[in-house]
Amino acid sequence: MVKPVRKSSNKNPPIFSHEFVIQNHADIVSCVAMVFVVGLMVQATSPLASVFITLHHNVTGESGDLPLYLPGYKDWACVFFYSLICVIIHAIIQEYVLDKVSKKLHLSKSKLAVFSTSGQLTAFYALSALWGLDIAFKEHLVPDVARIWSDYPVLMTFMFKLYVVIQLAYSLHELPELYFQRAKREDYVPRASHSLAGLVLVAVPYFLGFNRLLVSLLVLHHVAELFHHLAQLVQTVDKEERFSRATGLVSNALQIVARLGSIILAVLTLWYGLASKENQELDVKKGRFNTPPIRFSVLAGIILLQMYLIFKVISRELTRSREAGPAITAPKVKAQKKAKTKSKKPDESDLPEVDQNTNKTLRKQKVK
């Protein structure tokens, strides 16, 4: 779990120390981002700065109204710059929203870590789901599913390409956040591998030209993860557990439906849709990767990933049920034991008068 960063007003750490960098990392990163922005305004450095800020690989014709793009190697420079922006926004949400809310809730350390992590991911998944749905409607993917595999390779609009670049940038920004948020050493490897896996799983279909399929899968994934982290927030805040079980059931149902829907979309697109296209030859310059080995490799990767995520949901629920089982039965056993011990000692008031008098005389003799 990630520990939230809180600035201490009593002591000023020495400059360039670890504590100084962690407390002021948002200001430091914003200064680095401003260097690129100022470089864009200067004529001598504007060509170099534009590589990091503006989108490249424009393939719009002279008669085109909207700019259209293809994926390319220069996109990694944009991914680096927008990862800096993600670090700044992450710090703003943490300091001005989550820290202020958590102070009023008076949460424990474990719940505070879950609250800050799920709060950050809820904001990201909500924005990404709405943005992805907007692109899906503009590309007419929702009423006409066949458009996912038509017109391959797909030319992207400005907002379409920026959406994918932001997804890559968010996965990249999670690597320095492990240091900025004071993550535990044992969490470095699993969290870093999770971030790198997200980076690779978005980058591979993007650079292979399966962009409409990528957006559809990302929307399903983001909606499912949004409800999952909302359920996590409800569980940390709901002390009486009135809504925790209901939100958990809705989250698990959406997780499984989203994973099965992703498998169906991937099979329809990569097994049937793109297989019916005429041009199935490898052409790197034109961005055509519609060959059977590439398609089947991507399809196998998607199916394995979705099956792993379904298994993860089921195993998480089984562990929760095992942990909740003994906690319910234990108080009953203790109550029964207490009742047995109490029943062994009879009350003096229940005895007859002769026995009560003998008990009193015995007590007097002991006192003497």
C-alpha cells in the first residue's frame, strides 16, 4: 500500500535530501515541465520542445478538415512529458482533496493507505471512462460494432491519440510515485511490475494499429475498475458495514461481465473481423500488422489477461469469505462457554434455608 504524503510544518528538511524531494516533488516536477513550455516559446528551442509537447506523425491530406494521426516512435517523448503532468495532478488531488477528507474521517493507517490509493484511481478511471465513451460515440463504435475492425489501419483524431498517450503516461508516472509516496520496499517489485505491465499492454495494440479495439477494451476495464475502487472507498468509510456488501457484489459482477465482454470483443475483432480483410501482409512503413501470427498472439495475450483478472476476483472473494467466517462463529462459542461456567456456580438464594444457615456459620468460622 502507498502511504499518503503529508507535509510537516514544524521542521524544514535539508535541501536535496530525500525528505525535501518527497515533500516538494510536485513543485520540482512542475518546474521541469515549465522548462519544456518555456522552450516552446523560444524560437531556438521550439523544435526540440515541440517534440515533447505536441503530437506527431500527422498524416492528414491537404483537403482534410481535422488532423489525423498514426502511432510512431516520437510518441514516447509525449508520454514522458505528460507523465510529468500526471505527477503534478496526482499531488494536487492528494494534498487538496484526499488529505483534507481523510483528516475528517479519522481513519487508521491501513485504511488511510487504501483510501488514498483508491481515491487516486477513482479519479483517473472516472475521467478515462468518460473520455473513452466520448471517443467511442464519436467513432460510432457503440451502435456499429463492426467499425472496430473496419478501415484498418485506423487514422486517429487529435483527442483519440491524446487519450492513448495519457493512458501510457499514467502507467509511466506510477514508477516515480513509488518513491514520492513512500511505498514499502516489499511493495516495490509488485507495484512496479504492475505499472510496467499496464504500459506494455496498452503500447502493444497501439503501435500495432488495433486502436479501436484498444479503446473498447479500455472503456470496459475502466468502468469495472471504477466501481471496484468505489467499493473500496465505501468499505473504508462505512464503519457499520451497511453498504459494503452490496457495493462489493455489484463490483464483482461488473468485473466478471467486463472481462467476458473483453474476450468476446477480442475474438470478434482479431479472429473474425480482421481475418476477412484483403491486405494481410506486413508493412511497417504504412502501419499494417494484420497478419495471422500477430493477430493470434495479441488475441492469446488478451484472453490470458482477462482470465487472470477473473481468477483474481474469485480468489479475492474466497479469501474474504474465509477471513469473515471465524470472526462470526467465535463470539458464539465464547458466549456458550461463559454460560456453562456461570451455570456451574449455583446462587445461594436458590438453596433451602437450612443450607443457607450452614453456609453462614462456615463463613464465620473461616473469618475467626
